[in-house]
Amino acid sequence: MITADLPLAACVVEKGCLVVDPRGRILDEENVQEALNLRDLSTELRASGLPTSGPPPFGRKDRERFANALDRCLTRLARRSGS
């Protein structure tokens, strides 16, 4: 699945799927909870009045990371189905 929605990603990963975010980060059972916790922390910091900068602009390197991550995920899936 491809999504930037971390709560959705956590639900999908819980079902055994991989998630790729638009910036090329692969979320799996090992790191999705950490990503969700960081999102929640940022939300709490903003709610308390602390300024946060947000992500940097999306660029060429992000597209490359996404394409590479998607390729890795598709390779994993092909290996699973070929077994």
C-alpha cells in the first residue's frame, strides 16, 4: 500500500502488509509504531503551542527514494508469491 496516513499504515501493517510513504520510507512491523509515536508527539507539541517546521519540500531525491522503495516492496512480494 502507498499512503502518508500513518494510522492507516499501522492498521495495514498489523494485517501483514508493507506500506511505502510518498517519500520512500517503507513501513513495516519493525518501524510503523515508532513513526506513529513521532506523529503523535508532533501533534502534541503543536497543540501545546510549540512551533514545528513540517517536512521539507518534496523533491527529486524523494521521487528517487520512492521509486527505489516501491521496487524493493514489489521484489519482496514477487519472492513471497514465488515461494
